[in-house]
Amino acid sequence: MQTIEEIQNFKGKYPKQLWYLFFSEMWERFCFYGMRGMLYFYMVHHLLMDKEAANLQYGATQAWVYAFTFIGGLFADKIFGFRKSLFWGGLLMIVGSLILAIDPKSMFFVGVSFTIVGTGFFKPNISSMVGKLYREGDTRTDAGFSLFYAGVNLGALIGGYVCIAVGKREMLSSIIPEGLEWNIAFGLAAVVMVISLLTFTQTQKSLGNIGLSPLQHIESGKRKIYEWSTYLGSILIIPIIIVMVSNTEYTDYFMYTIGPFSLLYLAYEMRGFSIAENKKLIAAVIFMLFSIVFWAFFEQSGGSLSDFAAENLNNTVLGISLDPNGVNNSANSFFVIAFAALVGMVWLWMAKKKIEPNTIIKFGLAFLFLAGGFWVFYYTKFFAGPDGKTSLDLFTFGWFVITFGELCLSPIGMSAMTKLSPQKTQAVIMGMWFLASAYGQYFAGLLGANIASASKNMTNLEKLNTYADGYQQLAIYALIAGVVLIAISPLVKKLMQEVK
């Protein structure tokens, strides 16, 4: 078995273990983004929810997914280790997808709740294992996370397009019996999650001792009690999650408490660290707070932009006939795959020339790209026909612009969390990073509900103008956030110390 030092002393740009984690994460993200891309559309068109309620419901569901990553990170840090946490989470995701495949209408919130808990155990821990493949200060870390992020998006591209296209009978309609399309679409998520887990179990030996239980030092019987208590607890919490997810007001109460609680917990942990370590943790929290704003805007993709795609977009990109919802779900992922490695190489080239912008400047650039993309979404109103349908080409270009913002923020953010957090809190900090995403999802639902509410009882053309004007407002706010981040960069750079 390789030692961690031998793994970290790899030659070339990427360690071989990164490729194994890449493929495991790719199939898991097919499952997750396939499910996510179907939620809003299925709620509106098959559960017959009001659009405003569906936006809130979507925001609540996704908030729970990301909030649970904090809890999953906590149990991985203290009991399971990364590997067992990942495997258990994957099993729960398979069960959730199978429940939805069997009876999506009456078992919708049950299946979604299993997936929420499973993702919480899976998602933060595979990202943390990627961080462990690199020595502290290794300039190849950002490039490694960028490649890993391409794996995330390859899964999201395929799952995001295929699942909704199957459900809407835009794909495979000749071989899927009428009425079973949504069962097959949800079932696909279960199949690919099995592939993800098999990929991980067959390659985990190459990880040395990365991700093993932190309780290796205690007697086996006592360790098993802790582990089985966690298994049982995560099953018992599912009925509570079902109630919380199906009643969005309970999600409100949860979001009011989980964020302050996580900050108090971090403050408690900080008592045992040096001043230098605590300054880095404060910098990490600043990144988290700004990421909430970023994701609140970006995640309109699953809510208001899903509705916009279904009703206000034509169905051709560069003359090719494509499902607008599939494009909305997967265009961003397509562009990440096309440009993630290139952006990673640019960071490496700039690091060699000693002109690479620090993490806070990259975050600021992310908001400027986000503002540009939403301005493009706003500009689609000038290309609309009298039926309220506008250019899918221009809409896709908007996602092209936003993708560069995401590449400046998300893989860089994950990398920064591993660099800024002390060893014993790495999974918790990664969990808090995803918890910030939860708040972004939550606020995305609120923003989407406001836009949906403003466009009630309108013609399709009036609705398009209302949505476009809403996206213009988000573009302005994103621009302000980007300018503020660049302005405070010297202060945050001091908190980060030697971390670039």
C-alpha cells in the first residue's frame, strides 16, 4: 500500500488516483444532475404544482441536499472517514432513485429524501479526498480540482440532458412504452449510481490510507457501535426530512438555524487553533458568504430558467434541434468540459510567470462573468417573436459566459477550502462550503418564486419580458458583488497569509 507521501510525490500534472475519483464522481453527478434537472418540470407538469410553489419547493429540496453535506462532512470527520461515508451515501442515493423509478407520483418526496441524505454523505467527502492527493503548497492543486470539476460536469452534461429528454419523450420515445417515460428517467439515475460505487470500490486500494476512519485507534467493538449508530440515525432521520422537504415553511426554520449553528461550531473548534490558523478560517468564511450570492443567481437554472426554457425558448442551437430544458440543464456542463482544462492550464502558466491572480481576485472575476451572462439572458427579450419565444442560441451563449464565472469560483473555492482549513476540520469546512451552496439554493428558490409571482396571468410575451427584466436586476447585483470583492482583496489576502 502506498503511503500518503508517495501518492503526493507524483510526477506530471495529475496523480493517477485523481482519475479514479474523477470517474466515480462523474457517474454520481449524472445521477444527481439528472434528478435535479427533472424536479421543477415534474412538479409543475405532473404533480401540477403552482409555479411559485414549485420554485420554493425546488429551492427547499436543493437547500436540503447541500445542507446535509455539512452533516455528512461532520460524521466523516469524526466517525466514518471519507470512504465509508461515500459508500453509504451512494447506497442511499440508489435506494432513492429506485423509489422514484417505481412510483414517482405518490413516492416523490420519499425518493427525494433518500437522495438528500445520500448526497450529504457522498458529496463533501470525495472532494476532500481530492485535496489529500496534494501536498500543502503544491501549485498543481488548482489544476487538479479543475480537472476533477470537469468530471463533475461530464456527468452533469449527460445526466442533465438525457434524463429530462427521456421524461419529456424527446429521446427513446420509440422504445419506451407510453406512461413509463418518467419511471425510466428516474431509473437511469439508479443505474449510473451503481456504476459510480463499483468504480470507487474497485480502485480505492490505490488511495493508501487516505479516507480511512479516524477511529482506527480505538477498539473494533466500540468503533462498530459508533458506525452502526450513524447508519441507524441516517435512516431514522429520513421521515423527518420527508416532512421538512414537503413543507417549505419547515425549511425556512431550518435555514434560520443551521447557518448560525455551523458558525458557532466553527468558533468552538477555533479555540484550539493558532491565530494564524484562525485568520485562514475567517478568510474561508468570507469566501463562503460571497458564494451564497453567486449560487442564488446561478441556481436559477433549476427553477425560473427551467420555466423560461420550457415556455419561452425556441428549440434549435446552431440549426440543430434540441430540447430547450435539456440545453438549460446541460449547456453549462458542456462548456465546463470544453474549457476547464484550458482554464487550469492558464492558471499553471500564470503561476510559472508569477502573475496568477489570487483566489479572492478569481472570485471577483466570477461575479463579473455571472453579471455578463445574466445580461445576455436579459437581452433575449429583444429577439422574441409575438408568441413570446426567443433565441435558444443567445440563451446558450449566456451560459457560455457564466461558465467562465463558475470556473473562477467553484473548483477554486473547493481548492481554497482544503488549503485554508486545518487537518482536523477539513471535512467540516468542505461541508460548510456546500452549506453555503444550500443557502444559495434556498435564496434561488425565493428569487425564482418572486419572478414567477410577478408573471402570473400574463401572455407568453409579457412573461418573457418580466423574466428578462428580473435577470437584468440579478446582473446588476452580481456586478456590484464582483467590484466589492476585488476592492477588499488586499484585506482577505492578508488573512490568507501564504495561501495563494
